Amino acid sequence: MSTVSEPLVRLAARVDAIQPFYVMELAKEAALLERQGRDIIHMGIGEPDFTAPEPVIEAATRALRRGVTQYTNALGLPALREAIAAHYQRMYGITVDPARIVVTAGASAALLLACAALVDRDDEVLMPDPSYPCNRHFVAAAEGKAVLVPSGPAERFQLTAADVERLWNDRTRGVLLASPSNPTGTSIEPAELERIVKTVRARGGFTIVDEIYQGLSYDAPPVSALSFGDDVITVNSFSKYFNMTGWRLGWLVVPPAMVGAFEKLAQNLFICASALAQHAALACFEPDTISIYEGRRLEFKRRRDFIAPALESLGFSVPVMPDGAFYVYADCTHVAHPAAGDSAALTRAMLHDAGVVLVPGMDFGSHAPHTYIRLSYATAYAKLEEAVERLGGLFGR
């Protein structure tokens, strides 16, 4: 008897608009090879190999023993919102009112709240192509339309103010950006980001900036989009810099006039973020814990400084040096392999013939998806070295 059947009830049309991750298909293939005894090096999924440091674990344990696991306010623990505000002052030198901070069940919930609050049916939202695929799906879940703007090396794979001016129309509602970006690891230069904010503001639109990787900046002090006005909405997370992926905790900073609307939506859609995770996250901002995180940030930088030139030595091109996150977006057109210029075929060859998992560009948009592969260096330095050696054998280097 077949184990696969059609659903008895018709699914909503939005389900068809959301595509599965190709990287997950590769991950399934990799898992099968591992069950067959193959040693696989994973450089596909964007998850830090570091986990929550001891002070955070201790804070969670204390909270669990105290029994502080009931619902919190929908906006989050007051102490955590104050700690996040103080972090902005220390990290960026900007003052953020804790009342503007909305603690969420990860950055995904933050983006869903933002789209639920701001996007109506058929509204258009501009974002760069390539970009994190879930961002366009969040817009689709609100019945809006993501307008993917081809963005290449000349634009640092980012949206520009000129793009906004050129493409804005009566249906455009705002922009959704990420700086640093997944999949490219590139940031929007501060002057350009300020121009984008001003251009959108002049048209009465919203600017949402995903800053979840901003703590992992390597070449210059990061500049938050909040520096450019209280009307900017930013998204952040405890997953990347703070190494708490499975804890599902993030936050928004929203304009003062929007706090009530976001609170109402959060109450109805999520009730609150995990109370235990919130109590644990208070320890993230202690000086000793920040010292641990900064040491890990420098380790990510060391990995970037190794892997980007190593990719070029293998025949890839890195047209824009990533300045943040833990990704390299590399052009595969000229590698010495029959699948050169076909990122989907090439990543499958790298998996099956070299035991190395990378991600094809097709997950991140429709602009030159076969030209690029994404590498995540969120894995041990020794694993990166081994991967380069294996790929060197595959490409005859």
C-alpha cells in the first residue's frame, strides 16, 4: 500500500508559492552517504559550530530551578529588553528606548510579525537577489509580493537607493534588507544604507533591516540602521553571534508608534517567546560572556581569512570579500570541472566525489543562480583545511 497520498482537504495556495530548500535535499543525500560509512564535511547550513557558553547554560539552569517558566509579557521580559537596549549603547553608541524592543521566538517570528503588521495583500516589497529565501516567503505568508532585484558584485549583492528610486511604484510598500547578508556575507555600506532609508522614507514606505549577523562583523565597526531614524525597523537574533540557534530567541526594534500593533499581534500569534530562553539570554550581555563571544568572532574571522583565498586557489572567484556573517558567495564558472558554471550539478559532484557539502545559488533567488555557490565556514578550522584538500583533488589543484 502506498504511503504517499493526496491531502483530503485542499491546501492554501500560499503553500505552493513557498519552495523547499535545495540545501535540505543535499543534506538528505549527505546523511544517506554518512549512513553508508562516508565521512562528510558539512559547509552548507548556516549554523555556528559553537553553542551557548557556560554562563548562559548556568543562567538557564538557575531559571529552571527557580521555576520561572510561565508566560512572560508578549513584548518580553523587561530586564531583557533593558539589557538589549544597553547592548545597543555599548556596541553602536546609539540610544534605544527599551519600550521599542519586542522580544520574539527567533528572527523568523520577528519577520513574520513585521510582515503581518505592514504588508497587505498584493503589496510589493523590494529586496535584493540573492537573499535569504525565507525573507520572500514571509512576505508571501502575508499575501504580499517580494520583488527580487538582481544585485551583483558591483552592488555588493545588495539593494541600492538607485534601485529603490527606479522600481518604486504605487504597489510598493517598503524594502526588506539584510546587512550582513545571507548568502553573501556582505554588508551595505553605511552611506548607501542611509540613502536607502531616506529614499524609502520620502515615499512613505517602511525599511526593515535584518541585522542578525551584525555582531559578526570583521573589517570595520558595524553601523546599525537604527542610526538613521526611529522609523527604521531592525531584526536581530540570539542565534548567530550569541550561538543560541535552537533556543529560538530574537528581537525587533520598532518605531514608537508601532509598539502597540506589534504587541497585539505577538499576543495573538505567539503569546510570548520562551521564558526559559529569555532568562538565559540575560547572561549573554555580562562582560565575561561578551569576552567569550568576541573570541569566537575572531575565530570566525580567522576562518574567513583562510577559506576565501583558498577557494580562489581552487579556481573559484570571490568577487566581493565577505565582511560579516560566516558565508562566502563564490563564482564557480571557471573551476576545472565538467560541471563548472552549473552550481547545482557542481555541488552534487563535490558531495559525492569529495564528501564536501556546499549550497548552490538556486536557493537564494533567480539572478545568476547557477553561477554561484555558498560556503558556510561555521565549522572547525581543521575541517575547512580538510575540505580544501579534498576539493583540490577533485579540481586537480
